[in-house]
Amino acid sequence: MGPVEIGALSIVLVVALIYAGLYVPVALGVVSVLGVWLMRDRIDLAINLLTLAVGDSVADYNFATIPLFMMMGLIVSRVGIGRDVYDVANDTFRRVRGGLGIATVAANALFASVTGSSIASASVFTRVSLPEMRRLAYGKRFCVGVVAGSSVLGMLIPPSVMMIIYAFVAEQSVGHMFLAGVIPGVLLAVAFAVGIVAMAHLAPRFVGGTLPDDTAPRLGLREKARMLGPVVLLVLAVLGGIYGGVVTATEAGALGALGALGIGLWRRRLSRSSLWEVFVETGYVSATLLFLIITANMYSRMLGVAGLPTLFSEWLAGMKFGLGELMALYVLVLIVLGTVLDTASIILIAAPLFMPAVVAFGGDLVWFGVVTVIGAEIGLLTPPLGLSVFTVKSAINDPTISLGDIFTGALPFATIMLLVLVIVIAFPALSLALI
């Protein structure tokens, strides 16, 4: 077999190994080494590929952004900021039909601006908003669906860890990627809210719910300001610092982690044991992501040796595809991969294969990154491996709610995401307007 055939076979082999249950980075690393070995008939070249991938992938100072923002998000989720944000949103939308669902979306959108993690959002709001919605007789599938669906905003609204990963893969500015996610992120949150109102009128039995007692005390402006103050300060420090050119993305991550730590100590909601748990979880998640980045870099290099990205671009040109057809094919690939892979794996595997073709067709790589993140996010809500769905399931202690209930409840939100994705593809200016 020639290099092209080996490269094509490697794609099939990676997918087969992942579906068989092999850990994604292990599958990528093993197939990469075997691929180079078969193409060059030299094991030392395959080992050298591994060495170069380790050095070139994560030795960069900018990769410190990932653990720093991850630490900030974990601290914020532990000090009760998510509860405060939800209480303010709940007070604001309490008289709207489906208002608790809208409050969950609004709280997730604001919470995402200081965590950058969908998993953290799903875990927090499962515990915060789900009991309140169930108390007011909202449908159980709607309750878990809106929590899982709105949690994906953490992948898009800056500071998003997935945007950071894509920026490294595509060699784009992290600050530009953050800016590009703002308008699509707000658009997706608004679309979720509109969808909830529509569902409340068109499918009232699915949404359920009763309006709360209007005699209950309302939050005053001073109380709302006190509860939202920490979030606003973190957003101004982190995103304002990046966009204002005061700090780099890595420095902003350190500033955000320090600010979150200061808020936790000031509120006396961080003990030594909980802080140690944050450090351990930060290390675990960061090591997992960086290992995945290393092996994905190996795989990209192996495909480059095979010449597959270039041949793929030439094949697309020969098919006389336009950019629209290319993006339709890409979205289909993202959705299919989303049935078995997590978001980071999808970005690291699929994006490098399509990037040369996108550039050849005149597409912008920053805009392509937003499309990639939204498309990969849909996989968080689709079976069999919807990570947000499994996070919600693991965070609740209710045997009456099955995984099938959560997937069913999340389906309308996955559909809304697909519609927003089509809009973002059709109007690239939505992603590029702030850059």
C-alpha cells in the first residue's frame, strides 16, 4: 500500500478503535506511529514523530491558558456564584411562561462568561435549577433538557476552553477567537429563550410549570448588584484585559484564577480540602486535554506525511463544491463524530483535515472555528456519547429520570443549535464583526 491508502485506512482504523471503546488519545497515538512506520518502513521515524509532537504541541507558553482557565471555572463553580446568577435570572423571568427555563439559559450564558466549561455549567445548574423547576411542576424531560441544552453555551461564550484549543490547532489568535464567539453565543442564548417560549405555547404539556407566588419577595437592585458583582468583576478583568490589550490570554487566565480564588476566600466558601480538590481536578482535566492535543498533533503529522489533506482539497475542488457544500459536508461529519467523540477530540481530528480546503475556498479560519465549536457542541446532546447529558444524569439522584428522558428533552435544543449553526454559516459577519 502507498502512503495515501495507509492514510485513508488510518481514518477507518481510528474510528473503529474508538467505537470499540479504546481511549481516544491512545487510538490516535497508536495509529499515528503505525502509519508512519508502514509508510517509511522505519520505526525510528515513527518514534521521532512522537518526540516532535510532544515538544511542538504543548511546550508553548500559551498552552498554560488551558489549566488556568480551567482552574478559574472550577473555583467559580464551587463558591456559589452559579447559585447567585440563577437567583437573579429567576427573579427577572419569574412571570414569563416557561420563565424558569429562560432563567436557566440566561444564568448559563452569564456563568459561561467566567467558566468556559459546559461540563461545569451542566453540573452546577443540575443542582441549582432542576429542583426549583421540579417544585413548580415543570415537565421532567423539559427540566433536564433545558439544563443539558443551555450548558453548551460554555463552549462558545468566551473564555471557552474549546476556542483556545481550536486557536492552537488553526494557529489563530486566542483573543480573536474569543471575540468571534460573542455574537454567535448571544444569538444561541436568545434562540434558546425564544424556543422555550414557543414550546411553552405549542407544547404546554411538555414544558409544564406553574407561575410562582407573586407575593413572594423580589430582589432589589442593590441585592442583584451584590450577587452579580463577582461575575462582572471577573468578566471585566479577564475579557476586558484581553480585548483592551492589557494582558495576553495566558496572563488573563492567571488573573481570572487569582480573582476567583480571592472571591472564594472573601466569601469563605473555600476550605483547604475543597481547594485541594480544585487543584487535583484541574491537573486531571488539563493532563487529559494536553495528552489528547499531543496525540492529535501526531495524527495530523501522519496525515500530512500521507498527503491526505492536500488530496482531500483537490478531490473537493474536482467535485466542484462551493464553500456552502463544503460546510454542509463538514457539519455532517461533525454530527456523526459527535455520536461517539467528545468536543475536543472532534476539533482536533476533523478541523485539520478540512482547514486547507476552507482556505482554498476563501473561508476565514476564525469563522470556521466558530462553526466547528457549534457543530461539535451538538454532539454534547446526541446519543450515545452526549457528555452534557451524562453530566446531568450523574449530578441528579432521581431514578425516575433516565438517560432517554434527558436525550429526549435535549433534542429541541440540539435542533435549535443546528438552526443557529446554519445562520452562522450563511452570515460569516456574525462571527467576524467584532474582530
